[in-house]
Amino acid sequence: MSRSTATPPTADAVAGPALAGTRKVTRRGHRRRSPAMSVLLHGTLILASLIAIGPIAWVLLSSLKPGYAIQSSELTLFRDTTLANYSYVLTETNFPRWFLNSVIVAAFTMSIGIFLSATTGYAVSRFNFPGRRPLMLIFLVTQMFPVAILIVPIYTILARLGLINTMPALIVAYLTIAVPFCAWMLKGYFDSIPTSLDEAAALDGCGPFATFWRVVLPLARPAVAVTAFYTFLTAWGEVAYASAFIQTDDKFTLAYGLQQFVPQFNPQWEYLTAAAVLVTVPAGLVFFFAQKHLVSGLTAGGTKG
């Protein structure tokens, strides 16, 4: 009598039908978006994009029109296109000087703001010292006051120091806006970096500043990029402090200088739009180089871990 030599079924073969059923259930459980919902979603996104891009595109197109075409009641995208507006702004006004002033103020505000915010945020995150909590509370409270309220006390201080109508006055004023917010943001980011890295650096002979500069700061690059972008925009587009602390045309910044194109009785919209387009170029370049770090820098540090 011969013995059966049939091979017993493997585990995969036994589990095959069950896995197949699971796959079907999984596929069925994934709900596909209906065509109507897809059209509604994409339509909403397109509408939101047009609302965001529309004013920018209109300013750009207006900068290429003569004055009578902009003030005309007839709405047209293109009409007598010309680059004369840009030529006038760059050669017949103090726009180049205003541009240089803005670059100097924004560069110093960004550099000093990054240094002060990063060192403050790291010190508060890593060290316990008397006045630590009140310091961060003061930073938080300063964000509650609008700029209009702070103009008078800051003006009084700067006047006593002899800094009115100087670029250092604007740099100091803009730092009072940027540093408290950026210090809080960087403190949260530094909290998310393990302290074991600091301990390992200390074992290798690094002091507190060397640990901060060589170990922690490179890991905080996304947050530093956000700080740089925020401090730059604070100095680049601010008007209230510039109008209060600057008194002569050769010290104007771009944001304040643009007001010269819209006098009370004869607004020159063609030159204003051309200057506005030129003002956005440096800010766009800064955003282009910092964009890969902006999302991670804004979201990281929101939770510790």
C-alpha cells in the first residue's frame, strides 16, 4: 500500500483568501472623490489663486500703462504698453537712494535680529537664571501693543540719543518689533532639539557658546531662515516708524518714499505702480532662497519631542 506524498499547504496558501478579502475590503474602504466634489475642490482652489494673484497682476499691468490709461474708466489689460514709468522712477526720482537706504536698514536689522533672537532663545531654552520667566513674559507683552502706541516713547528715547533722522533709529525701532517675536519662536525650536547633544558637545570640550554655534544653530537652520525672512520684511515694508523718525528726502526708505508719488491733489499712479513692482523684487528674492525652510521652520518647535 503506497503512502501519499502530497505536500501540505503552506501558510501563505492558507492565508491567501483571507488576505485577498482584506485587500478588497481595504480597497473598498478607500473612498474615491466623486467627480462633482473634484470639480468643486479644483474650482475653489483656482478661485482662491485668482483672488491672491489678481491684485499683483493688476499692479504689474498698470505699471506698464501711461497715466491716462490707468485713470481711464475703461478697464483694459493692455493699453499703450510702455516702460517709461520705470525709466522715470529710476532716473528722475530719488528711488535709487531710497532703495539703498532700505537695503542698509533691512540688512542690519536682519543680521542683528538673528543674532539677538537666536542667542536669547537659546539662553532661555537651555539655562535657568533669575528673571528667565519675567523676561519671556515681557517679550510676550510687547507684542500686545500696536505700533502707533509705541511711536511716542521710542521717539522720545531716540531724540534724547540724537538719532532722529538717521538709519540707526530705524534699525533700533525695527528690532523692537522683530526680536521679541523671533526669540519666542526660536526658543520653541530650541526646546525641540535634544539636550543630549549639548551634553555630548560639553564632553568634547565645547563651552556654551561653542555648543550653540557649532551644534545647535546648524540644526535650527529652518527657524533661523524664518527669523531672517521676518526681520527682513519688518524693515523692508514698514511705514509708521519711517514716517515718524525720518525727516529728509535723502534718508527715506522705499516704503515711505512711495508716498511721494501720491500727493493729495495729483496722484501719479503710473509711477507708484512701477515703484511698487520694483520694491517687491528684493522681497521675492529673499522668499525664493528661504522658502524651503519656511514651512518646517514655522511648524517645527510647536511641540517638544
